[in-house]
Amino acid sequence: MGDFNDMMYTCDKSNINDVNRSRMRSFCNYVKNCGLIDLGYSGPAYTWSNRRYSSTPLYERLDRFFANPKWSDMFPNANVYNLPIMLSDHAPVLAMLHSKYK
């Protein structure tokens, strides 16, 4: 889990006119080559903001929770929640390993 400073998909950014597709492909290939799985999320789609609410706000999903298949087998009920952006430019990401809720 962490801030990867990269996006995997164009929908990970609020302004798709400014997307570096080559960098996205490289990041996706890296994740795939490492055998990692993006566990997804519930909650807000974006985990980072440039905090320019009066001019041009920009939002991106930079924070993700990846796991390998062995980890996913050990924690089959794990859920990831993107919490609202409050004090930082990043949203907190909460992983619950034994969640009773889906």
C-alpha cells in the first residue's frame, strides 16, 4: 500500500487531457511483471488533490493497495477504503483485513 505517484488508467485523473500514457503503460507493466493485484477500493475515486479549489482543481488516484496472490489467499476478506481528503493533499487509505462488510 502506498503513494506510487503514477496512474494505471485514464480514469485515475480528473483531467484526462494531461495524461502521460507511456508512463501509465510502464507502471501497468511493472505491476504485472511483479505479479501484483490491485485490490481496488471503496469510497472516493481520487486519493490526491493539488488543493487549488479556486483555480483549476486536479484530482488523481495515486495511492493504491497491491498484493500478490499468496497474500490475497491469506486475507480473502480484505477490503480497501479511500477516505476523504482532509488535512493533507493525500487521502488516507484504510485496509481492513477481516472486514465483515463488502
